[in-house]
Amino acid sequence: MSRKIVKNNRSVSLEACEQLLQQPLHEARYTALVLLDEKFPKNSHEVLGIYLRNTKFVNNWDLVDVSAPHIVGKFCLQTGNNDVILNLADKENLWENRIAVVATLPLTKSGQFALTLELCERFLHHPHPLIYKACGWMLREVSKRDVESVLHFFRKHCEAPSVMRWYALEWVRKNKEINITK
């Protein structure tokens, strides 16, 4: 439904998107984030500014996942500067930490794995399972491009939470040509 609303309201202003993002209704915030994603290519700095000013409203896993790669991640990939991701990772807020991890997706898809691996290592002992799931997801994306890096990560970090390991190795387990026991 949100995508249909966005399709019919693409001309809405950035100011209106920010107001919509601040609404208590989850679906309104979701719609605002999809609108911001649509506006990102022509207004990347402004969209990123709105997003970072309003991370307290990006407070559910689906809101993070629909927006972080497309706004924060794309910005970092385009500028070659990962400071935004690192600053979010330094926060003591579950959702900002998840934004940081999920925002590495465009970097991973472009063959840049170092930041993803660094954040996953940093969050090995995070208090919330939603971070483990996000890290597992991003590690799974790395494994699709460089399985050995992910296998090395888990050999080095035997203490990694099982949920992180499960999400990360899902693709590897399905690919019968890869031996995960070495």
C-alpha cells in the first residue's frame, strides 16, 4: 500500500516527507522513508540530512531495512566516505546501530567488504538479537561474493551468536559446492 501511495505522490516536498516521517503511525513513517528513497538521486545531501535528523523515528527493523541501504549506504558509496556509518555504529541506540550495519549493503554489493566485517566484529557482543540478525544478513551478502571471508570470520570468532551464524551461513548451506567444515 505504501508503494502505491508513493507512486501517486512523488511530487511531495522534502519538508512534507520530514513531517510524515515524524508521525506516530508506522505506515506513515514507512511511506516517508520510501518517498525519501525516491528523492535521493536528485537530493542526496538533503535527504541524508533529513534522515539523520530523524533516526529516532526510524525505530523498527522494517523501517531500517527499507531505508538504510538506499539512503545512508548509497550516500557512503557515492562519496567514498563511511563516516556516517561509523558515527551511527558508535551510538548507543539499537536502531542507529542497525542502520549502520544494514547501510553497508551497497558497499558489499560493490565488492567492499571491510566495513561490514568490521561492524559485525564490533557487534559480536551487542545486547540485542536484532543486531545479530542484521549482521548475519550482511555477512550472508558478503558470502555470496567472497565466501572465504565469512568462513574466516566465523573461524576467528567462534563465540559469534548462533543467530548471526545461522543468518550468515544460510546461503552457504544451500550451496552444496562449498565445504563449511574446513
